[in-house]
Amino acid sequence: MGLAAPDDAAVYRVSDEQAIISTADFFPPVVDDAYAFGQIAAANALSNVYAMGGEPLVALNLAGFPEDLDLDILGRIFQGGADKVVEAGAVIAGGHTVTDEEPKYGLAVTGQVHPDRIFTKGGAQPGDALVLTKPIGTGVITTALKRDCVAQAHLDEAVASMSRLSAGAAKLLRGCNIHACTDITGYGLLGHAMEMARHGNVRFEIIAQAVPLLSGALAYAQDDVAPGGLDRNRAHLETEGLLTLDESIAPALAMLLFDPQTSGGLLAAVPPQELAGLENAFRAANEPLWHIGAVSEGKGITITSG
């Protein structure tokens, strides 16, 4: 794919029929449960393959672990990751672990894709619809966990969302002639949307009220429960001068648009004539999908209140 644009994974063309996708991702725990952390970290790493339109084949564990922690914890982390990789139809074939002061876990993943069917961040066209496959808010909810003020029901919903593979969503998107795609992770919804808009040389128009939120996320944002990455994301985008935010949007809702996500959903630009069929396909497959905006001529992102 070259190095000109920051796509979600490296792609190496093997033949006219096959290209290899290569990606790696790992991070410290975002939840207390070791098994759940393993599942979330694995789903997050696998998401890069799905964001490129591919299917995972094989994965390698990447881990750092303190000497003074029970190795059974590491075993639970590995088990969570392995189970998620099996769910994806791939295999864990090894890996590497180092001693570290803080636990860290993730995967190096190899996948495959047809060279003519690769999803990229660039390519969105004026008139396209913008769709999102997971709600946002994982950053504020996991921060609420760290501050010991999270409701268990909100945490459970967030863990389920972060653990859910984007395999089904990616398969349905492959059945549609989408123009661009990425997954929503650490830069937040607006950060990753800006990457797509920039590399497509277009403007994204996002309706704030149409963006799906995890339960409790808005309440935590209203209480100013926010990860440090949220302010960094916002400051970076505001410095660029390509973001227009409607003043009528509630501050807490605006915060969530910058919230760094872990194992977030796929954001795709869909030709308008294919939107209804795609929505029907997602509904039939019991896969969530939200229409959150549109693509127009221009540059940057405009956020409206609806």
C-alpha cells in the first residue's frame, strides 16, 4: 500500500489473487479481569485486519509481565486472547514475552485479502453516507473503573462491546462497494474520521445526536470523568483548524466524540445508492449499524446537532 497514507495495517502483494496483511497492537489492561483483558486486546489487534477488508490467518502473542505477579494471571490473559483468535477463525502460533513493570498484551496478526478488495482510509466521495458499527464511550467508562465510580452494568456493556469482533461487520461491508474504511481506536471517532476525510480530500458532516453511545458514557462525561487521551485528541484536532463544532452541542456529548476508544467499531463511507441494502443486510444478520453522517466537498469535519 506504500507509506504515503497511514492505513490500519501493512499490506504485501503476493500474487494477483492474494495480498498479506500484517499488523501489531498491544497495551496495558483496561479492565481488572485478566481473561476479559485478553479478549479485548485480541479483538483490538484483529480489528486492524478487518478494517483493511481482510480475514485473519495467524497471530503471535506479544506480552510484558511483572516478575512479582502470579503467572496464572498471564495464563488467563493468554486464554482470553486465544479464545478470541479461535472465534476469528485464526490460530495462535507462538509469540514473545518480556519482563515488564506493568502487564501488557496484544497480538501481531497476519491476514489475507484480495489485492483488488482492500479497504483503505482514503477514497470517500461526496454524497457517501457515513456508517459506524459500534457505539463509543469506552474511554470514559474504563476511566470510571479506574476511579472506582463505574456502574457494573455500564462496565459489562463496555466489555462486551470491546470484546466483540468486527468480523461480521467487515464481511457485510465486503458485500457492499464501500469507498473507505477504518477502525475507531485511540484517536477517537473524530480523530480517525479526520484521517479519512484528509486522505479522501473531502469533508465529513457528522450528526452528533446520531452517534451511538454506550450506556452511562454521557453521564460520566457530564461528571468530567475522562481519560488523558481525550484532551490530547481534542487539542490536536483543534490545532489543525479543520474542525467545525456546532455551539449548540452539549459539552459532554462533544467530549465523547474525542474519547479514545479501545477495540471500537468500523467507520465506513458507503455510496448512497447502497446504504439501504447495507442497512437491511446488517439488520438481517443482527449486526448493529448506525448512519451518522455524510461526505461532502471541502476539507475537514463539520459536527452538527442534527
